[in-house]
Amino acid sequence: MRPSYQLPLVGLLLSSLIPGQLCKICEVSKENYSDLKPLLSTMVNSKYTRGIQAANTLLSLRLVGIQNQSLEHQLTQGIQEDMKRKGSDLTSGQLALIILALGACKNTDEVFISDAHLVRKLEEKFQAEIENMEIHNGNPLTNYYQLSLDVLALCLFSGDYSVTEIVDRFAPDNKNYYFGGHFSVDTGAMAVLALTCVQRSITSGKIEADEKDLNKINHYRESLVNKTLSEEKDGLFGNTYSTGEAMQALFVSSNYFENEQNCQKTLHTVLRNVSQGAFRTPTAAAQILPALMGKTYLDVNKDSACAHSPDFNISSDDPVSVTPTASPSKITVNYSVQINKTYSTSVTVKNGSVFLDVMEAAQKKNRTLFCFTTEESSWGPYVTSVQGIQANNNDRTYWELLSNGKSLSQGVGSYVVKDGDNLEVRWAKY
């Protein structure tokens, strides 16, 4: 770790005036809470709400104050058991998310966090990410979204990190904020939350830092917020799935939502997408819900009593309400794999199938050309290899999903295909 320096008192006082908690939030009114029922139903009832994946759901429920002791016990037990089973195979971001979820408020899970030395283990994993960047041309073991989660968790749970290291690694022009040539809004937003936590820790005197480093952190936040705002379209930031984290970042670092028209435009578009079933995975639902209720990950406080929202008690067995559409029982789609050349086929699947179903149908037709592997993540399954060619973070390679020539923002287990779609899995670099 690099040494840090005492921030001069004048700098401390001036930097404490920088907007943070005082920024305007944008939340759904209590009379419209029923519009959020599909999100909770997805979080509670999805087959992916288990083990590590349950951490997103638990964090979201605790932030917004939905208390259900039986459900919380089920989620925390699943998280702890899956964590013990995976051990060192957990990524840094997964461990950070677990710490945030288990320690979101004062509860008995803090004993597990302490006894299992989770914060110390996260410190080690974060340092391994930094060391990998030094060896592999600035590429972390995972990605900058997970690195930002690491910093956020270490900051909120008094972990050890170097402010100077953060300044060196989180400059807004870093290539790791970009994916496929485009600014990654959710990555940038998570970095804003992490940097805001560090900034608050410095200005409150919780940690020491050089005034120049504090100024850089504030500049980084401002730049990343501007990049996020530049990606706004019809009230969304980046896409439907990055908007929740973008809203959180804007709550703590921008006055964007002081304009009521901006707020209403975002709420209208997001709630319309909710009603249409856009948030099909528990992680997607869990990441948008806190923002819609005016909460951010910076509200995590292991020393405060868990919140309770008596106006938002929803039964876990409430059905997801989506806009119905009349359509045939079977559909035909075209599917191709592009590496150095293109391999194509057409398959027939059930209406309502997702991208993964198409890949499985193609694999049954020709395993040599269309074999693939997936791994589970908090967003559901993601493609790790096709034809035996493995995605690699150090090489910045991955398998890109496309539909009708456009890159998809949804995952292989959540994108619902339509009749006549031209689906493609492409070997790509980011």
C-alpha cells in the first residue's frame, strides 16, 4: 500500500461543501408502490434467487425496508452456504456484494462477517486485482464494476485501501470504463458511488489523504457523472438495466433530478418497462428497486437499525404482471456463431424462449459447431466459451450477444427471442 497524507484543515472544510448527500433524489410516490410489485415478485420467486445471487435481493430488501424474517433467513443461509462451498473461487465483486448485503444494517449477520474475516479477504482480493493490472496492461482479474464494488465495500466497512491507489486507478479516461467502444454507464455509476464514499470518508476525517488526491477524486466524480448524463435517452441512462445504478450515482453527485421533469421522465420510462416485464432476473429487479425508492448503496450502515417501510408490504407470492401479447406457440429464429468465419443454422423453439434456449437447440443439431459453456452469475447464466474458445479478462475478450445486428444489453438467460430474429454470438474484444 502507498502512504497517505494528512489533509490540511482548509482543504477539509472546503471539500466538505461539495454536493453529496444533499443532492435531489427521484422516487416513486407511496400511492404508486403497487407498480413495484412485479420487481419484488421476480426477486423472491426467480430460480436464480439463491446462493450468491441472493445477495443482490437481500441488499435491496434491506435498503428499502421490506422486512420478512423467514425470507431473510432463507437468503442469508443460502448466501453463507454457497460462500463456504465456493471459498476462494468467489470473485472480489461477489465477495464485496455479500458484505454489503449481510451488513446492510445492524443484524446478526455481522457475526458471520467478522468470524469469516470477510473484509480482510476482500482486501486481499482487491490487491490481487491491482497486481493483475500491473502485470496485464491495466486489466483487472474481473472488471471495473467489480473493482468499484470492492472499494465501496472496503470504504463502508472500514477496510484497508490506499487513497493514492484509488486516484491512480479510477481516472475517468481509464479504458476499463468502456465496453465495445462505449462508455459503460453501470460501471461508471458504481465508480461514482465508490468515489463518493471515499470522498466522504476523507472530508469527515475518517481517513487521511492528500488534498491533491481529494481534488482529483472530486474531479473524477464530476467527469463520470457528466459521461453518465451524456448517455441519457428518454429518461434512461445507457439502457434499462444500468439506469438504477445511474440514478443512485446522480442522487449523491448531481442536481439533475432537481428538475421535476427529468425525474418524471425517468420514472415514467422505468415503470413502463417494469409493467412490460423487462426486469426478468432478480438482479435486474434488485438493482432498480432501491433507486425507485430513493435509496443508494451508500445508505448501507452496519451500525444502524434495519429500516422498515410499513407502506410497502408485498406478499412474496404476488404474480408478476406483464403486458400480455397474442402469439404462436412455436417460433423460428436464425442463429450464428462468428469467430474467423460464420457458422449458421435455424432452429424452432417455444414462444417465450430466451437466447439460451436457442443456443441449446443449435447445440443439439450440431455439437461441433455450436457447443458452448456457461457459468452462473448474479445476472443469471453468461456465456464463457463457444467451440471451446474461452473468454479471457486479461486479453479483454468475450462472447458478444447480438440480435438483428445490434448488441444486447440483456443476458443470455433473460433476452426473450422473437419469431424471425437473427441471433448471433460473436467473438469480440472490449
